[in-house]
Amino acid sequence: MPIVHLNGQNLPAGDACVPVLDRGFIFGDGVYEVIPVFGGHPFRLSEHLRRLENSLGEVRIPNPHARAEWAALIQRLVDENGGGDQSVYLQVTRGPAARDHALPENPTPTVFAMSNPLHPAAAEILAQGIKAISLDDIRWTRCHIKAISLLPNILLRQTALDAGAAEAILIRDGYATEGAASNLFAVFDEKPGGILVTPPKGPHLLPGITRDVILELAGAHGIAHRESDIRREDLARASEIWVTSSTKEVLPVTTLDDKPVGNGKPGPLFLRIHELYQAYKTGLHDSGDN
């Protein structure tokens, strides 16, 4: 049984319990973070903790730990679950209180963390790509907060799964924002070699850590790229579409709304970025500097 962390204690998952009046259970009043771990070392930990701090500040939950305390908590959990490649899930709720929409004074946040094995995408997925559909974005207007109240995302993703697709690309006011559980990239043949485009950060999408790494790699290796809005109709002329996340890394979308993207196969720019991303991970693993 995996070891989890709950309010300062590491224990078997089956022994961890929270009060029924915890506001995370009653209201979905909390935030979360997902941190990939490669070779036993958390990836981009500072950036993930900064995003966690931003989410906590936006919803007015006091941060229960300093960064050094978070780092020690996470590393101990990783070590007790065997090291290697893992996906660490952190959740902070406002804690237990009488059921009332008004925020309780001086809350005691509930801190929960767990870790699961992290497996790379299957070779056939990387070779063939995934199918996606476009759906109207039914979520709220503060999607930059990594809130645990994910029911709209769940319904959108399930709609995609029901249609035989792996992901839903969300459309708000005529513009593509991100996937139901991922960030979005598209390649347009506006110049030789194409140009990589991703929607700019803002309240309608989550500021992804993997998204930022992809942009850094593009800049470091001379790949033309920009952050700009992508209209729904632009997706139909994209030569490549990708989705990215901490656990998915980078996946090519080769079918969108039952039509092929480009030639219906993972494109050359995806193959280049995927290669660069894997090399970047290997370099961090070899140096121990994650």
C-alpha cells in the first residue's frame, strides 16, 4: 500500500482519514498541485511551489508551509515510496469548519499528499498520436487557479472519452484556450519549418509548468514560436496540434473532430520538441539538478 502524507504524518493510504466537515469535502474548497518526479528528484519544484502559492493566495487559504518545508515533505514522501519516476499530488483545503459559505476565521488547512508511479507515454501513442474533440468551455472564469473543484473538467473529459477521444480542446468565445486537463500548442505553416503557437497566459487557462518548458526549449533551439490567441477556425488549418501536462508531457493530436490534423501523423516539430524534452530530462537526471 502506498505511503501518503496527511497533516504532518506519513502513513499507509488506507489509514489516512479527514473529518467529514472538511471544507474540501463539503465545498471543494481547496487547491492542488501535481509535480512530476524523475529519478527520485521533483521536477521544476520551485515553479510548482510558486504556482501552489499563487493558487492559495487567490482563494485566501493561508499557506501552511514555507518552501523548504514543502520540499522536505515532498522528498520524504518520494523516498518512502521508492524513488524513481513518480507523480506527486499535493492538496490543501481550508480545513474543517461548520458548513457556512462565509470563510471561517483562522482556518487550519488540511494538507494531503500522495505519490503514484509515473510512466512514459506508450510508444504507439507517440507514433500514432491521439484523438481530440473541441467542446465549449463550461468552466468558470478563474481557470488560472488550480482548484480541486474540477467537476466541469471531469464532464468535459468524459464527453471526449465517450466520443472515443483522449482529450477535449476547449473553446471560449470562439477561441481555443486549453485541454480539459492539458495546455494547448499548434503549429502553423506561416514560414518555413512552421511556427509554434500557444494561447497566452490569463484567467481562462492554467499556467502550465510543462508549457513553459516547451517555450524555453523552443527559444533555446531556434524554433519559431509565439504566444497568441488561437481561433476555433485556426485549428482546422494547423499542421500540428499538441497537448502538454506534467504527467502527459507532450502528446501529438493527430485527429480533431474526426478530421486529420495535417497529414494525420505526428509532425516534425513535435518529434523535435519531444526529443529535446527527453534530452532535457536526462540532463537533469544526470546532474541531479531538478
